[in-house]
Amino acid sequence: MNVHDRPNTPLLDSYWMPFTANRQFKAAPRMLAAADGMYYTSDDGRQVLDGTAGLWCVNAGHGRRGIAAAVERQLSTLDFAPSFQMGHPIAFEFAERLAAIAPGPEGNRLDRVFFTGSGSESVDTALKIAIAYQRAIGQGTRTRVIGRERGYHGVGFGGISVGGLVNNRRVFPLLPGADHLRHTHDLARNAFVKGQPQHGAELADDLERLVALHGAETIAACIVEPVAGSTGVLVPPQGYLQRLRDICTKHGILLIFDEVITGFGRLGAPFATDWFGVVPDIVTTAKGLTNGTIPMGAVFSSRTVHDALMHGPEAQIELFHGYTYSGHPVACAAGIATLDIYADEGLLTRASELSDHFANAMHALKGTENVVDIRTIGLVAGIELASLDGAPGKRAYDVFVDCFEKGLLIRVTGDIIALSPPLIVSEEEISTMADMVGDAIRRVG
Ligand code: PMP
């Protein structure tokens, strides 16, 4: 299979694309060939405005020379070093840099950092740390993990078990005992809200229900995305996260925030933990950690969790877990350069300056035919469309294709359009994105 009108396009047969309808895509491929700042260049030479920061990850925008230079330097200094029983300085340096901005209040930050290679690995790592922690404090019966409907926690077996997406789960065996809170999406009570919806804090009490059902002594951890991203930008109702925190504390359950999307400035604070002022025990990250450039994730743990696992005989490995690429030197170099850019340009809080304009621009689409909800927080928006009878997701997919053809990259999930531009975006570009999405929705009809 080839793209006949684009002579430089390679054969498409061998690459088995992830989370993509391969046959449909290969019949009409969309290719991104280069990127700089807020724009991609498609393989046929068109400029495409990046409304999604790649996949919620390129927070500092594309083509950052500082990151490229740091990666090149690191590659020619120390390209790889074994991650087990050996150290290399840059991994320690990066962890210390992260510790200084780690989620949580000054003096009580989750500043113990375990490196992974992706968001999925971060989630599975966090679940394993939670279970190991419970065992270390004499709570070995706590092996059950609780997630939430419409949660997305990557594609490891742990992640799909606590995740709440049927398509990701139905074919595969899951972790025994995993259970779910109900999701918080409630259009009847909370449509067209800017920021946190008013109604639904009581949905956190689902955790009490699961405690009553299973027994607290069986539950190790509860994991949620502070703002669910991949399943359509679901913003937590006011008071919800604090209530979840309180129930977890009451029952000795660890609370994990999956901040793979919300981490590194998406909402207007370095982490959603800080933005909402609710402190979990463990935070998972990836994506913005290296500005999407080199695959990497990081799990932040409280000292309580970390220190409980540091007991036992001195020469014994504390946690039998880790990856060949944990703390990869080149990824660490990319990460440090990324943190430098975030700090120099104030990007970790910039979303708070832009969020009013962003919310107003997106909510101006209210009234557009087929738009049934608009949700915004920080620099992330979900625009929900009415489902076409018999073809759920088709309308949003058509909008996505139309936008790409007109020069805007958006993300769609089911009938929801998600926008999450790089944090360097201008007000003008935000307005352009909203206009282009509105035009596309009207064209698709
Ligand atoms: N958790 C969340 C909240 C995510 O949004 C994602 C990816 N979108 C993941 C985990 C998985 O990350 P990765 O694709 O890097 O494995």
C-alpha cells in the first residue's frame, strides 16, 4: 500500500499502528512530517496548528532547541548506563530537580521519584508501590485496587484493570479484585460549566460503598485522574477530590492521582494536586515530563510511602521492580532541559493566565448545532457533540478529519472533541482554534 500522490511516502504495510483503525487510516493517511512552535507541517507541506500539544505532552511547544542540544550532548557523553545496581549522575540530578517542584505543599511534597518509560508504566509502578507499601506496614491483605468508570490509566494490565473503558478491557484478563467508582459526568446537572461543576461531590461516597462491600482491609489504593482527559475531559465536581481524600485516609487506602495529562502545567499550577489543593499519596506522570520528546514517566511518592519500603536488611532490594530504561540518561537530559524551559518561560503557571480567555473562546461555541456540552479548566477543553444515531463517535471523527484538512489538529474521543494546546499558545491562536472547531462542526453537520 502506498500514497500515490506523495512520492516520498514510505510503504505503509508493516507499521501496525496503535489505537488506530489501521485499514481505514492506510486508505487515507494523515502524516505529520515536521513541527516547530505551535505548528506541525504535514507531509504535503501544510501548516497544522497544534490544538492538542501532540498527545497532551508537548507543553513547551515543538522544536525546542534547548532540549535538542541537551539530548545531543548527553548522547555523546553517556548514551546509556545500566539502571540496576548502577547509577549515573544525571538521573539523580533530574530527580532532585523534580523533587523541588514535586506535587504537594512546600514541606510535604511527594518528593521521592521512581522513573519509568511511559504513563502506562507509571500507573503499573504506582499500583505496585501501593500494594508493596501496604504489605510493608503489615497490611498484606490489601491487594485490591479501585479505579473509576471512564478512567484511562494506560494499557498495562494494572492500568486497564483500574481503567474504565470497556473496549480496552473486554478482551483481556484483569487484575483480580479491581473495582470502580462511578464516573462524575452528569450532563443533566452540570452542562456548559466553566471550571469545576457544582454538583456531584457525593459521588466520592462510592468509595464508602466499595469499602462496605469488600472490606477496607482488602483495598490497597484508589486511583483517579484529577481531571479525566482521554475519556473526554471530565472535571471533578467541587469538593469531590477532597472527599475522596478523606475517605481514603479514614480507611487506610492510598490515594493515587494519575497526572499523566494534568502534570506539568496543564491546569495552571505545576500539578493538579497543587491546583485543587488535595494531596494524594502517589502521583503518576509522563508526557510533559520531557515535553514529549523522549519517552519517560515518573512516579512521585510521599516520604511515608517511600520510607516504609526502605526498611529490612540493608543489602536487600526494597522493591522488586524497575525498567531497563528507568532514569535513562538521555531522557533525563531531555527532562532537565524541559524543566529549564518551563521555569524560564513561566509555563507551569501560564495556563492560569490564559484560562479565562480559553474558557470564553470555547464556551462561545455554545449554541452551535449538535454541541451538547462544553467543559473547560486550565488549558483543556472538552466539546461534546450529539451522537449520530447508530454511529456513535462518527460526528466527532468527521470534525477531526475536517479540522486536519483545514489546518488544525484536535483530538477526539467518542463524541467528544478535546483541545489541550501547548502552554506557549497565544490568545489569538486560542481564538483561531475555537473558530476553526466551530466551522468544522457546522460543516460536518
Ligand atoms: N494515564 C493517563 C491519565 C493518560 O492520559 C495516559 C495516556 N494518555 C496514560 C496514563 C498512559 O500513558 P502512555 O500512553 O504514555 O502509556
